[in-house]
Amino acid sequence: MLRTWLTETFGLDVPVVGAPMAGVGSGRLAAAVSAAGGLGMVGAGGTATADWIAQQSAVAAAPGRPWGVGLMAWVLPDHPEQLDAVVAARPTLVSVSFGPYADAVHRLQDHGIRVATQVGTVQEAVEARDVGVDLVVARGAEGGGHGRGDVGTLALLQAVLEEVALPVVAAGGIGTARGLAAVLAAGAAGAWVGTAFLACREAETTPAARARLLEASEADTAYGRVFDVAQRLGWPPEYGGRALRNAFFDRWEGREDDLARDDAAAAELAEGRRREDLDVGYVYAGQGVGLLRHQRTAAEVLADLAGAEDLLRGWGA
């Protein structure tokens, strides 16, 4: 069995955290990841209510294995009830990222909850260390969903490991045993994996989005703020999102200032999402999407990732 700080601290069989993916990462997916030997995370989006967090937390905790919740720091000032609900649920791990998070970190730790934050630069890793987080997630530009688009995973991971004496897990583009073995060999405590779980049966991915994901190649994603601007979301501008490229993105990329004033475009995106028109509506995914071949269970994904142990043993020999 692979043994790292991550597996020893949380009692995992595989050094993998299922990334908290708002919209598709519910308690059901988190529970499946945890039951299979990883650490599953519930993704709380900006509109998540305290009741929803409590309900999904109960589902995630049902297997009796370590589990967690991901929060967006920029949401918490206007929705403190999210943090209240998470504290009440007592998860094993909480991720608080993308905005001022120090107060949330200290409150969670005061309740005995370990805290991670996602970083996209060495400076952000240093700031996370100084705040006192338990775990740093070095999230490279390859990753799906939101984060910085400045530095690739491997370059970022090496630099962060050199700079901070904290456990570090790698995120972005890791979807197979080879990817997990590579970051473990570099010194990571494990991997933070999202895209590999998007096509799982336990994910809340719609059938249309699932089909689009399985058709996509590693070159079919785009990074930017188009979808956030069109929805008038309050994401800090340094955190764009990586999603499957589509016609709506191509039309507005580079014209975000115009898009912010175009109510018709905002309505078009809302209607596209409602109708599941994926030439308009978005599907967040990382560059690892090209590794998706067919629908699997979360347990099958974890079993594949666990093959990193054999690869590392073989390389050592």
C-alpha cells in the first residue's frame, strides 16, 4: 500500500482526494470516493444553502470513512451560514480557497477540523503556510474548474515543495496511475483529482455533459472568465475557470468588458444552461478530460489510480 502523509493522517488506502466540484460533486460522489479508499469532498457552490450542506454532508459521512467539504472563500462574507453548516457537520477535511480565508481556517481548526487551501503560485503557498493551513494544494493551470492559469502543475509542485515545509498535494491533469506516480515521485503527499471523476456514475453530471466529456480530447478545454462574467458572478478576477471550449466562449473570449454589459448574452447563457445546450452552456473540466474513455464508478477510478504503487515499485527496481 502507498503510504504518505495523506494516507497516514486520514487513514486512506490511496493518496487521493476527490476535488470538491460544485454542481457535480455531491455527497453521493464524495461517499463513493471515500468508500473506495480515497477522501471524497462535497463541493459547495456559491448558492449552496446550509440545509443542502447538511444533507450532503450526511450522505458523504454515511460510509464511516474520512470525507470533506470544499468552500469558496469569496462567498463566505455574504453567506456565513455555509461555514456554520460545515462546522456543525464536522468533516475530516475542509478546503477553503479563492479569496480571504484566514478567519475560516482558524475557526475550523478551533473545532478540530484540518484545513487545506488551493494555491496557484509560490507566493500563495507562502501565504497559506503563514496563515497556518494543514495542507497545501498545488493546483496547476491544467486543472478544471476555477483557479489560477499561470503555472503548470509540475512546475508549480516543484517550486512549492522547495518553498514550504508543509504536506503538499498536486492538482491539475492527474487522472491515471502514471500521473499519481509522477507527483508522488516528485514529493507530493498525494493527488487532488477532479476531472477523472466527472464521468463517474455517482457524479451529478448530466447525460448531455457526460457524453460531451467522453468525446473531448486534451486540447478541447479553454481557460478564462467568460462564463463567470456572463453570470455576473463575484469570482475574484485572478481566478478564471477551465471548461470545455464551446461557441459561446469563443464568441466572447477577449471581450469580457462588453459581455459584462450585455444582458442579452447573459440571458442566452442562462437559457442555454436550462436547455442543456452545450454550445452555449458550460462544462467545467481540466486537460485530463482526454483521458476519459467511458463511464466508470468512483471505485474503478480509485483502483486505476492505485496502480501508481506498481509503477513506483517497477521504477525503483
